[in-house]
Amino acid sequence: MAEDLPITGVCIVADPAKCPPNYTLMDKTYGAIPEDADLWKDKIWGRKVTRYMCVERGYAAQETNVLVDVAIINDRDPVPPGFTVVDNTFDTREKAIKKKVLCVRWMDKSMTQDVITELVLLGRGSRKPPVNYTLIGELNGFSLCYKIGRLVLPGGISSSQVESNTVNNYHNNVLNMSNVGSSLPYPLNPDQPTAAPSIRPAGDDHVTAANALIGVPWQLNPKFLMLSELQNITIPRIPYKSLYDVETQYDYDFNVERSTKAAEK
């Protein structure tokens, strides 16, 4: 995937001249013949109303979240779990989109590898997304699409490299029982003989060593014999799952329970 910058901000403005700093104004549709990408295209009491989407990319110092999903719902539908809504314009605090609601999902960049790096609007009547893009839905006749890219952290290091290094370090430092007995006065395997420790008076290099433990057998307590069977222990490799993967796999909306409760009233 292309190593594009992740999207770290999404908003809608009523006046295209008031696009926030560091944001890119999406005033034209994607394609060979660009169209005006006004998301409202209407008049109220003779006043022209306009709405334009703006996106921010990069790593602003105050930002830790990146865009990982986008959804478009009807204005009366419940917001999907984990999503927030872009319901008001950035500059005038008016309703952002008529009849529809733009929902975005953010995630801490330390918890994901795949991020949305591009949002485009297709011209009216066009429903086929460009190559490598995914269709989200329709806004005032325009089809909104996004492109997924591999997250690249500041300095050019990809999140997959960070994860790989972390996992490798973990597996390189898993419990190795063959080293447990290196500092013990007895072997993990009782069948292997070992020399009893000798006692030598401190500061006297000429005194013959006296072994006070001669004849005392060194034997491992039977309840610790199982340690010798763990010398070649292998910890299974656990597949990586981001917070987004876990929430997606195990998300449950409780609609059955709610409908049952409502029927009992």
C-alpha cells in the first residue's frame, strides 16, 4: 500500500474561504471532468447554501488519532458503535448535511496499521469507485470513497516494523528454562553429578580447601522435578489484533434484547 499520510481531521464548512488551517478543501469531484463538490446545492429563502468537506493529513503535535473508518447514515438512524458524527459546519455551526449524517471513526495511531489516507467525491451518477478505493455511500448525489494505506510514523518507520520488532523481541525473550539452573548449586537433572561447594578461609590462598559437605548427597526436591521437563518450552505465537480488529470482531448491538424488552412494556 502507498505510504501516504493518514487523515487526522475531517470537517465541513459553509464558506470554502474558511477552510481551517492545514486542511485541504475538497471543492471538486474526482475524475477526468471535475464538478463542483457542493454537498448541499440548495437555496433557503433566496440565499444560496453551500457545504464543502475539508480534510487534514499528517501528524499535528496535538493529534494522536487517525481516521480508520467512515460511514454515511440517514439522519434518523442510530450512530454506529465507535463512530462520531460530523453534524455541524466548522465555521457557522449550522447543520452540515441535509437528510444524511457523516460518521467517522478515529483510533490512536499506536493501535492500528491500516488507516484512511484519501477521501474523494465522485461526480453525480458515478458509483464505481476508482482502483484501490472503497465506496462509502452517497452525499447529495456524490459518491464518497476512501483509500486505505499503511500507517507510516514520523521518521519513515511503518507501524508494521514497530509491531514486528516488538513481537520478535517478545519471542526472543520468552522463558528459556535451560538457563534457570546456571546459577544453582545443583543441576536441574538429578542424574547429572555436580561438585559440592568447598569452603576456603577468606584471605588465605595457601590453606588447603576443606569440603564440609563431603558425603552429603545433592538431590533436587521431587516437587521441582517438573522443571527439567520445561527446558524446551515453546510459547505459541499469538496473532496480532488491533483494538479496531477486536471491536469489529466482537461488536454486538443488543438489538434482540432491546426489541424483547420493548415488547414486554
